[in-house]
Amino acid sequence: MHATDGSGDGHAPARQWLPSRRLTPGPDAPPTEVLVDDQDPHRSRYHRPPTSRLDDATAERLDRLAGQAWHWLTERLPAHARGLATLLRTLVPLTPPPSGHPVSATSRAALGAIALSVPADPQTLALLLVHELQHTKLGALLDLLPLHSPGGLARYRAPWRSDPRPVGALLQGAYAHLGVAEVWRCRRHEDVRCAFEYAYWRVQTARAVAQLAGSAELTDDGRAFVAGMAGTLRGWQPTGDARVEAAARDVADGGAVRWALANLVPDDDGVAEVAYAWRRGRRPPPIAAPAVVPGPARPASTGDTGAEAAVRRRLLATTEHSGTGSGEADATGRVDHADRAYAAGDAGGALAGYRRRLAGDPGDADALVGVALAAGRLGRTAAARVLTTRPDLVRALCRRLPGADPLAVATWLADGPD
């Protein structure tokens, strides 16, 4: 793939004019030209600002990576390669975030354009392209065929977001992450990190699809579309590595607890009634559904603190996000001995540590996550389910009931109303 400057007649460009660049057809390129749009004044429609005009070295690197990514996709995911050949017309370079992590985006108003930061390797570029191709395809379909009713008030948990999302956003995210999981599925045998990414995104996408399948907001066509996604996921086998699958579930479950703590608010009168029943030694009364109060719009963490971070680091044997080089604590010190005990397989010791932390601070989110995970590891599945789906209620009750043990409260709530 070669970058051309589009100047045509070979004359030097005018002083205030810069030639456009294109990724031109070649042995390792899509059969149609792709414009690298780093100049259009109307390209600022994404969640990250576009770059200024790329320097020659960066433009050449993007050109080289695109050719390598295209080659990988034609060999490993030919259906996605055909989709890109049909739909991709423009790449818009984006400014990367301060973290340096690669980002990508699409806009329903710019069909055929994919915006992304220039990544470090062709496999990452392939992942970004597939992710955004999924959004592009679904956006085009939605222009022709409604898959859900408009303006619905229901809000859902998208595992890749920390804020509640409407059904349309969840559908878009689920379809995009189906592509993400498929890329990692192709790479799952490369190393343990790739296996973990496949297991994690397979689990998270399946959970999103399950929510969609239960939504009353889908049209008949929408239900058929979601059923197709569910069928694809059912056809994908686990990695075969029990450690990897357990770590992926731990990080996914921890994210569910954190989302509920950030967005669910139990009814205050209901909490008082439930606390009264606890004090009187009665079974819990019927519990009203919580209000959903969205937090700030931002991506969800993927296991950066607490037990999830310890599990992930132990699995990958890496010091990523570590401020000490030990692989056991991140830069903010939010991995402690209880987290390390859990990651090492000592769920009982970890639970004792989390209980001590919560006795001092019932609002310790990392410790509540740890109790939920340890309860599941110890076979306390009913309590773990309550701690994963309604940690907001457990936290509120523990604040009203000084000295109450969160696992005992969750076990009691799991017993159900009179």
C-alpha cells in the first residue's frame, strides 16, 4: 500500500494548500482508495479531537500498518475484510488520550468514515477497524429498518460503560463488541493475554445480548437480529483454560458490582423497612426496584483495582499499571493483602480481610467487590448473586445497621420475603 499526495500534475503545491493523502490499492490493500482525512475543517465530530495534518513519518507508518492489518484480516477474518472493502472510504486520524491507549469512533452522519488514533501494531489497527465496521454496518441497517422503538426510557448496563445506556446504545455496543470478541477469538492461541481478552469480551458481550433479548423495546426485526448475535456467541467455545475463564468471570463480575454501586439508588423508605425486619429477626420484605441515577459518561474500567486487578495481574504475570514493579499494587496502591489472597486462591482469607475493611468503611467499593467474588468462590452462590446485582442495597443496609456483616446481609436478602 502506498501513500499518494493527490497533487496530480507534479507541480509544487500552493503555499496555503496541502495535498491530500490516500492509501492506494495494492497487493495488501482494499480494492478501493481510502482517503486519509487530516485536513477537512468539518471532521471534528468524534469523542476525541482530530489530529492536525500528520507528519510524513506518521502518515507512512499509518500506510504501512494499514497494509499489514488488511493482510491479517483477509487471512483471518475475510468476511470483515470484504465489509471494509465495501464500506471504508476515509480514515480520520484522532489525537490519542493522555493514557496513550488507542481509540476509534464512527459517526452516523459520515457513512464510510472511520476515525482512529494511529496504533502501535497492525493487529490493534485490525481490531479498531473491525469494531468500527460493526458500528458502520449497524448504523446503515438502522437507517433502513427500525430494530427498537425510539425514545425508550429504560436504561441498561453496557459492560464497557460505567453509565447506564438506552437500548439503542446497548445494541450498538453489543454488535461492535461481538466483532471485538471475534478478533480476539482468532488470536486466542497466541498467548495468555489474547486468551483472556477473548474470554472476557465473549462473556461481556453475551451478558449484553442477554439483556437485549429480555428487552420489550425491540421490534420483531430487532429480536431476530439479537437472536442472531446470541446464536453466534453460542457457537464459540471457551478457551479451554480454566484459569483464564475464571479470571474473565471475576473481572466481569467485579465490573457488574461497580456499575451497580455507581448507578443504582435504593428507595430510602424501602431500606428503612428492610432494616427494621433485620433488627426484628424477620425475613426480608418485598424489595422495590432501585432508581437508576446515571453517573458521568465514561468507559468502564477493566479490572484496574481491587481483586480484579490482582487476578488479572497474577494470570498475566505482568507489572502493567504497577507503580512498584512488583505486579501486586497499582500506582494508587489499591490492591492489598486481601486482593492478593483472593488472586492466590485463598478465598476464605480474602473474605476475612474484606470483612475487616468493610467494618471500618461500609462504602469501600473494592472490598464489596471482593466479598461478592469470594462468596461465589466459596459456593455461596445466592449471596454472591445479591452482592453482584444489588450491592447498592447491601451497602445501604450496612450503613444503617452498624456492625452488620455484608455477607450475612446478602445471605438474608437471598432468602426472600415472607
